[in-house]
Amino acid sequence: LVKVDVTGKDPQQIWLPEAAEFIGEVIFCPRDGGDAEDDGYLVGISVDGQKKSSDLLIFDARDIRDGPICRLPLPAFIPHALHGSYVPDLVPSAAEIQAAWE
């Protein structure tokens, strides 16, 4: 995972997963009340090819060098290259979700 700062303050940050891990595309999710361009989170899925397992990774977008601030093991193996997007205010309410299942 590479972050490039074109303003020149901190030109490049790099984080590398473990040898058998691959990280897919990350999605930027802005922090509530954030005002800087990188004030938010990068969310992605890692795949461990040896263990046949997947983790949800969350990075602080301001500084990715130390790796994920949260790593959540997923209950299922997610294939590499799964795509997604973050769209604020698009999440249905609990009542809408419940109604869809009825």
C-alpha cells in the first residue's frame, strides 16, 4: 500500500503485508468532521494465500506506515480483487433492512 503526497511534506509512505498476504483495492472513508484531504480511513481486504484466510484491514489514512489500526479476521475466505465503494448516506435504516427480509 503506497500513499503519495504531491505537496512534498511527506512524499511517500509505504506499508507492506506479510510474505503470503495480498491486499486488494482500498476504499477511502472520510472521518466524521474531518477537514483534511486524508482525514479518514482506508479500508481493504487482505488474503493470506497460505492460510486460505481473509482479514478486513482498517488504516488511518493520514499515516499508513505502521500498518492497520484494526485487523478483523473474516469468517469466510474472500477472493482477491473484490471491488467495492463507499457512498455516504446510502446505508439503509435498520427498518428498511428488516422489511427487505420479510
